Amino acid sequence: MSPSLLLLAACSSEPAAPTGPAAPVERVLTLAAYTTPREAYGKAVLPAFAAHWKAKTGEVVRFEESYQASGAQARAVKEGFEADVVALSLEPDVDVLTEAGLITHDWRSGPGAGMVTRSLAVIAVRPGNPKGIADWTDLGRADVEVLTPNVRTSGGAMWNVLGIWGAAIRGHAGVTAGDEAGATALLKGVLGRVRVMDKGARESIVSFEKGVGDAAITYENEVLVAQKEGRSMDYVVPPSTVVIENPIAVVDTYAERHGNGALAAEFVQFVHTAEAQAAFATYGLRPIDAAAVPAGLPTPADPFTVADLGGWPAVKARVFAKGGAYDQAAGAGTP
């Protein structure tokens, strides 16, 4: 046999390369969120969405997650952190990204008017509530040391301030309805008892867990998560407090740059499903659908929203603008 035929025979006798199924396509979705729902997203919602997307498309989704104080997170995304989706504490932080041209669609037109979860501004207390705290007025007492985050970095801190100020302006906590001076005085009394202002809501509750302070103004779900993990903490719901509404939105510029427009939009749709809303509830957040709120959670006598206070533009002007109620209450020595 000629050398060329020998070579041909040798080649033809080699086994064919395996032709098994191709590896699934992997997608990466980047989520930038505020600190409080870290467990809800990381342990429940993201894995559920990954299973949903794989069943629908056959693709594997891997998540890049970032959690920090809401205001700081919004600034990071504005300055170049390329998140596909933001889940922040309050509307004005999402509006920062709209004003920067990064969110180009009407994010409020989606499910839940752009909101994904709710909570309440509450007062975390030591087990058994040894200081007998019952309302915002008790946080101004000389024997109570208070924790709340910094409003310049934390959406949670802004909600805390609105819980106090809003209750007062609505005629609760010993203040006549509409009395802005009285509402500011109540807020001043509470801020005067603040021992530590951490950067974000999670850092603030961690400080409280370490034994700092007698009370911490916080999201209800922060306390429920702590209790779920076996940490000793109780909480008080003031008779009048703000209903916290948390937004979520696709960051169009970045999602499209990454080829993730459809994936990000599907994620925002998914977090409003009954499955995802139940997962949030497992970690203490209140579903958008009030009928789905778990039984046993307390209901304040006077729950109110930002809309009840005139909406975010009015609230920002009256409370958080330079010279507003917060500045008047905080004084020169408070951030």
C-alpha cells in the first residue's frame, strides 16, 4: 500500500469528536440596590428569576450584585457604575438617573407604578422595650439614645425623617395638624438624641445590634430580617408613620450597551409576580398588593404616603432643601 493510502487509512480510523449538547449561553445581569433588601434579592428573588429565565430561554443568568446606601448607589450609577437595573429606596434617587439621561423610558408606567416593595418606618428597640417607647415623641427624651442614618447618603434616613415630620404635620405625636413649626420642633428633639449617623440603613441597624443606642429608626423589614436570623430585637410601630415605597427601573443606557435590554425588562416584570412578591415578604418587605401582605404584621392607625404629603417635589422643598425642616431641626452641627 502506498504511503498516501496508509495515511488515509490511519486518518479514517480515528474516532469522531463528540457532538454533545452545546454549553448553555451565560448572561450577566448587574443589579445596583440599596442595602436593606440584600437578603431578599440574593437568597430568594435572584435565584427564582434565574430559574424562570432558564426555563423560558435555556440561558443561564449570573448576577453581579452591589448593595450600598441608596443615595450613594444612585451617584455611583450616575458616575459610571454600569448597572442594568437599579432597585433603590426612593423615587428621587431614580430620578437622578433619569435627569442624567441614563433612564430614558417612563419607569413609573410599569407594574406597581414603578414600585416593587413597601415597608414602614418603625422604631427598633431592645428586647422587651425596656425604655417604654411608644411613639416618635419618646425618641426626644433625655434617657433615650437614638440611631438613624445620614440623609445625605441614605434613602432610609429620608424615610425616617418623613415618618417623624409627616406624622406631626398630620396632627399626631402631640402636634397640631399643619403646624410646621411644631413638626420641625419634634424633629429637632429627636435629632438631638441621635448618637450615631451611619451611611446607610443596614449599617445603622448593625450598629444597633452591636449595642449602640436604645432605639433605631429603621425600615420594618430590617427588624424582621434580624429576628428571622435569630438576633434579639423588637420594634414599635408609631400610631402615625410613613408607608415606604421602593422603586425599581431598567437603566436603559447601560442595559442596551450590554445587550441586556430584554433581560433587564423581564427581570423588572418578574419582581412583580406573585412568586417574587412572596419572596420579598419572606424577608419582611410588604408586597405592593396590600391584599398579599402577610397576616400578623401591625397596621398603624394613620399610615400615610409621600403623596399624602404633597408628593416628592413638595417634600423635597419643604423638608430636605437647604433651609428646610431638616436643616432647621438638625442645626449646624448635624450633617
